[in-house]
Amino acid sequence: QVHLVESGGGLVQPGGSLRLSCAASGRGFSINTMGWYRQVPGKERELVASITSGSSTNYADSVKGRFTISRDNAKNTVYLQMNSLKPDDTAVYFCNAQTWEYRLGYANYWGKGTQVTVSS
């Protein structure tokens, strides 16, 4: 089993910044794509940003120019730097990892989420 642990969420004023981190732990696995998703009450979970093992990135149009996703392969960690935050960015942010595990094959894992609230 692979475990994803998110950190860095919290309350921030509009225009402020937060940096989310997600660390993957376990044994006998490798990570292909990692990403960040977010969800608000009554809405479907949506992709915010993703990054492949080759560092190719993809962003939702709503966050382009404001958010930056990166990863540290040695630490099995993905980051989301969020700048110029808006109230509409308020959501629970979930880390996702697509993995290959010995004796299992491909798998998909989710963190339990971290709350980001942008408010005055």
C-alpha cells in the first residue's frame, strides 16, 4: 500500500499564498503521474494541476499563471505553490498519485485532503 500525506493547507487572505506538499510513502513502488485536485460542496472533484515523471505539467485554466506544480522524485513528494489566491480557490485539495507496485501493477491513490480557505 502507498500512503499519501498532504500538508500546508489553511486560512489565507485574498491575494495571499500557500504551498501544499504531498509525500508518498510505502515500499516496492514507483510513481508515474502526481496531481492535485480540489472539491467544493455540491461539486465534482476537478483537476487543478498534474505533473508526470518527466516533469510535464498540466493546469486548469482557472489557475494558470497563479499556481505552480513541482515534484522532488528523490523524496517522492509533489508540491503546489499557490499565489494570488482568490475566494473561488476555497476547497478541499486532494493529492493523487498513479503508481506501479511490485506484485500489484498499476494503482491509483488519493490523500485524505487538506482544506484551503481564502477569505478576509
